[in-house]
Amino acid sequence: MQKFRSHIQLFLKGVAMGSADVVPGVSGGTIAFITGIYGQLLDSIKAVDLDAVRMLFQGKFRTLWEHVNGNFLLVLLSGIALSIISLAKVIHFLLEAYPIQLWSFFFGLVIIAAVSVSREIRQWKAGVLFSGVLGIIIAFFITEASPAETTEAYWFVLLSGALAICAMILPGISGSFILLILGKYTFILDAINTREIGVIAVFGAGCIIGLLSFARLVSWLLHKFHDIAVALLAGFMIGSLNKIWPWKEVISSRINSKGEEVPLITENIMPGEYFGATGLEPHLLQAVLFMLLGIAIVVGLEQFATRKSRKEVSS
């Protein structure tokens, strides 16, 4: 029963990661870090190595499954896949119908996540502080980049998958926003919604390639330079807040693959300027409440994880 309960919890964490990855500006890696599975996720991905390939060809499937922490990956990836497939339309609807409320929720979530991640830093030094500032600058400039019009050829879809998944496992750097910069966010989202198997398969292959290579680098940095790496990740989160600021003015638009006019370049503005710039209500009170909800969820998850770890220690 305990094992079943832990699998359900892990599955729900995967669902949360998948739903976050669908939104440009929010990273599934942030959710993994918040929920305490980030290190285990990197180690499990890193375990898919030459030894794993050797076990596969030798028919040692049980040994291979244990080597790559198969139960963990299967449950987590099932949650992520189900979330992306089922929630893609929901998230798309919420972004159009309730953008301020949704972005406010994620804004609060990312703020408290950055605070939570920074607590993992054991000793603040000049190098650690510099790493944090560098992370803020990098993430800020990534979020300031303008989306591009790019080819829909399979080779570029493969490359997009590799780059996006690298960002998705970094807390604070949104893989969805990388796709947006590459001009492939709507293209991939439409492919998922319409079940275009060829595009999904090529994109998935790119994700696998990027995941297996990049996870090793992140894991190595966390083990060898823990405080510097954690400060960099926290900086990524803080810098990404520029992208998920709830009140934006559309500077220019584009026509998507469905013939609809959608924002291309936006500019952050203050809530007091929002009505004058857009003619729409800023929903300030709702925004604050949704920010607080995001903060409360992270705090609740942390307290739950702390209580669970204490029970495991005492038992």
C-alpha cells in the first residue's frame, strides 16, 4: 500500500512537470526541484549509458530495469506524457481566457521556488554569488529574445527537441519558451493535439538525444560544484520571472498555423498601465490571490516532504 501511494505521488509530480512544460516561461525542472525528485531524475537519466546498452543486447532486462531505476522513470514519464497530451488544450485555453490569473499563479510559484532552491546553498561565497547573478542575466536575455520564423523540416524539429529538453530539465529555463524562440512552439503543440505521429516521433528522438547528453553535465556540476550550480539554477528562476510577468502589452503579432492572430513580441507593463494600454481589466486582486496560491502550494509541498522524511527517519 505504501509503495502504491508513493507511485501515485510520483505520477502526480510527473503530471505537474508535464503541465508546467507546456507553458512558455515555466520549467518542468522547477517542479522536479520543488518536489524533491530533481537529483533522482538526473541520476536515473544518467544511468542510461553504455552499460545499459550492453545489458539490453545481452537480454538482462531485469538488471537493466534496476540499473536505470525503471520504476521511477516509468511512473514519472507516464505522468508527464499524460499531462502533455491531455492538458495541452486546457493550458492553451487558460492562456487565452485567463492569462493574468495563470501567469500570476506561475509567477508566485517560481518566486518561492527560487527561494526554496537557494536554501540548498551550503556556503555563500563570491563565486557562488557571481554564479547566481550570471544565471539571472542569462535567463533574462533568453526571455528577451524574439521568436523566429524557422523551417518545419525534420532535422530542425529534431534539433528543437534536443534544445528544448535541455532547457526543460533546468529549473527556471523553460523548454516551451525555447521552442517559442525557435518558432516551433505552436507547431509542436498542434502536432500533439492532432496526433501527427511523424513530427512527434522526430521531436521525441531529439528530446532523448538532448536528455541523455545534457543530464550528465548538470548532474556532474551538481556533484562537483554544488553551491555554484544551485546558485546558477536559482538565478535562472529569478531571471525567468521577466517572461512570466502577468501584465503585458502586445508590441507585434503574427499569424499562426490556424490563421489566427497571436502575440509575437510583448512588453511588460505595470498593472496600473494595463487598462490604458490594452483596454482590459488588470484583475489585480485575483492576480495577487493566484500568486499566493502558487506560493502556498510550494510551501505545502516542502512541509509535506519534510514530514515524510522525518517519518522515514524515525521508522
